Amino acid sequence: MASQGRFKPSREAGVGTAGGNNHRAITVVSAAFLLRSIARMTQFVGGDVRKAIVFYAIWTANVKSITLSIENNIRYGDLRTAVPDSLIRPISVMAVAASLNLPYESVRRYVEKLKSQDLCFRVHPGGIRVHGWALDRDPESRALVNFNLHHTLAFFDGLKNAGFNFGMVGRYRQQPESSKSRLNSDRAVMRICAEFVMRGVEIISGLYDGDIVLGLVHLTIWNENINHFYKSPEGSRFIARNEPPADEFRSPISVRRLSTAVGLPYETTRRYVSKLERLGVVRRVHKRGLIVPTDELVQPKYERAAERVYNDTVRMIQALSRIGVNFADYRSDDVRHIRHV
């Protein structure tokens, strides 16, 4: 989400150099990846998006020391290799609440729900941690792992189609079809992707004064409006010019379809939409549905958010490269090369 002609990603430490002139399209692909990741985790924890985000916060905090260590992330990257308890860092409910900018009591209630599902437990002293087997169970968690692999490969494809230059940040060498390798570090890839999701949640929280769900509803409307467009021939011309599509190119989304996409009850979604309308950041297009108008996106706060999403995308690709992911190897429709667990 960025203003026309002013989107200038950071150049620090090589970040911001991989998108050529396609930063806007790359941000759209990354936002779609973020939303799909949260939607799938919402399904995994039982259908509550807030609980999913709390689970993400606990899990990423627990394994952050592993994720940030190339050696440990590779060593404990396979689902068959148990992670030692000594490397798991519990986090307090207060720290989770602070990291998400949410009220303590709200987070405490979601933690209790996660505990009742046996997804996390309390450590004395230290706080909350995810069960070591919470993401290794049959069949739900293995389905989640397989989804993450397919979803990540589709993300790579989307970035390629948007013109992302993997050669600027990772091991990108063309190889013959027969020599393709497999993603063997399932858990390591999931950890890095989860870090990206939590950075996205932090951006959303900052944009919407801590109301993460309001931000997810707004972001989903925007993404549904334009995600399809960048895949069209007309969209390709906008990618080349790095321009946002005008309102007439945006596909409106109904409140009912929006509620399904976000994973919220219809009435809850409707209330959030009403709030967004009062704020003037979405608009109804007759009876066709909702759009986020282009003129809303020229605000500097959205431009800064888009820059952060783009730069976080580059950092994620760099992190995946460091654990040995070769981006030339993967296509989302080439599932023969994905190891099913």
C-alpha cells in the first residue's frame, strides 16, 4: 500500500535492491502471503484469528534464539529432530501482551484457551511455551506443515512473477529440471516464515492503534481488490511502471466474502467494516462491495508500511537463503519435490 511515485524502499545492508522497479507488486504478493498464513493458523487453533495471533507470538518468542541462529535452525530444522528444552525460551503473558499491543486480560484469556487445547503450557518460573509436539501432531499439525511448504513455494512463484530478483539476495542459480532438490528443513522454513508474519502483525498493530483485527480486515479488502489485477496483462503494465491501479481496476469484495477470507463471523466483520467506513478508509461501490480507494493509499503512513513489508520480504528471503533454500528449484505446482511428512 503506497503512494504513486514516492515508494522508495530502504537501501540498508542490501535491503531494497531486489525488486527492481516492481516494489509495489512485490508488496502485494507479500501481503497475500501474510494473510494466507494467518488464515491457516486461525484454522489450526480453532477458528479464532486473535487466538491464532497470540499463538504465533508465543511460538516465535519460544524459538527465536533458534531462528536467529543459522547453525541451530539447520540442526533442528527437520521435523524428525527434537528441539532440546534448553533452547526453548518461555515468554510471560505480560510480554506477549506488550509485543502485540493488546490488553493483558485479553491475552490471558486467549492463553487459557490455548492451554485448554493442549497447545501450550505454563512453565514455573518463566512463563508460557508451546508444547514441543504442538506442531508435530497427526493429522492437524502435519497438514499445517504441508500447507506451509506449498504456500511458501507459491509465494516464491508470486515473487518471481512480480519481478523479484532472487539473485540479489540468495542462491539463485538455474538448474535443469532433473536436478531439483527438496525443501528438507520443514520446521526451519516455518520458523522463518512465522517471524515474517509477526513482523507484519507488528506493522498492522502500529497502523491501527493496536486493533490488529481491524487492520487485518482493512488489509484483506485492499488485497482482494488488487491481488488478481497484478496477474492480468493490464496489471503487468502497472508493474512495469510501479504504479498503483486506479479505483476502476479494483475488484470490490462483499462483506460476506470478506468474513470468510478473514475468518470472522459475518456480524463481527460487518461491525469492523462500518468502523472502517466511518474512518473513511474504505468505500462501497454501489452494491458490488467494498474497495480501499487509491487516494486513501497516498498517506505517508501506508507508504512507510509498504516499505517495511517490502524490506521484511527481502530479509526473509535472505534468511531462507542462509539455511540453504535455493529459489531456482521451486515451483508451487511441482509437488513431487516436496517431502510430505
